[in-house]
Amino acid sequence: MGNLEKPPVPAAVLVPIILHPVPSLLLTRRTAHLKKHAGQVSFPGGRIDPEDAHAEAAALREAREEIGLNPALVEIVGRMDDYVTGTGYRITPVLGLLPPGLAFQPSPHEVDEVFEFPFPVLLDPDAPQRQMQHVQGRWREYWVWPHPDHFIWGATAAIMHHLAGKLRLAAANGTPSCASPK
């Protein structure tokens, strides 16, 4: 987290879990021409607008806008802890379950690609790695997840790391859910 001069901007992302026999996470790669976070891997999401009733509404609206996801096909199961970025956002991750076999329509203005990240890698405690980079006079440390085609880091990787820890803990305790109630 960076030094913020003003309160963080409220944002929400949908953390979509596709219910294949072996589940996967749905991720996007943002277009290269965007002003912020161009070309980065992310969950569908963005700012919480004044007309959004809550984080869940914002996450579903953004997922519809970015990848053409029908909100009626998403089963919201809860929220994860907020994540404050060094770029000035307070992100509320919203967990949603999706049926397999959906066709997505990426917005050409925002999303270059929609892809899946396999749960076996997500649940492997040795998969994520910490990396450091010197940026604007200070060292930044962040999580990176392995993927053959994409560099997954930053807020997305941190949210994935938190989710993976919750899922491993739930599995170890025999509890079915990693999310807090709505």
C-alpha cells in the first residue's frame, strides 16, 4: 500500500469462480490503450458509482460492461476483505459462482482477453511468489502468480493470494465457504 494523500476511491471487482468439475477463476487482460493499468490482468470491476446500491451491484455492472456477463447468471456468495491499492483505490472483492460454458463478449475498449486460472494452481501454496521492484524511489513488494501467457501481479494477485488462503483454510477445517455472508 502506498502513501495516500486523499481517501481511497471505492471500487469493486467480481471474483468469478467457474464451477467446472475442477473449478477455475475467470480473469481478464485489459487493453493496452487504457490510461490506467493498461495490459494488466484483472478481475472484472471498477469504481463504485453513485447509482450502485452496493459493492455487489458495482461488481456485477462492471462485469456486464467489461465481458458481457449477465448478472442473473452469477450466484453472489459473499465478500472478501477490502484491498487498498498504492494507486488510491479501496477494492471490495465480491465472490460469485458461474456455471461452466458461458460465452463472454469482451468490451473492445476495456478487455483484450478473458481467460481462466486453474484452481489446482490457486490452491498450491508454493505457486505464488513474492517479487520486489524499485519504483519512484522506494521498493515495492508484491505477489506474482505463475501463468504461461500472463503476468499476474498487483491487486489481482493479492486478492488471489487471500482467496487461496481462505480456501485452503476452509478445506482444512472441512467448512464449505470462504466468504462472509452478504
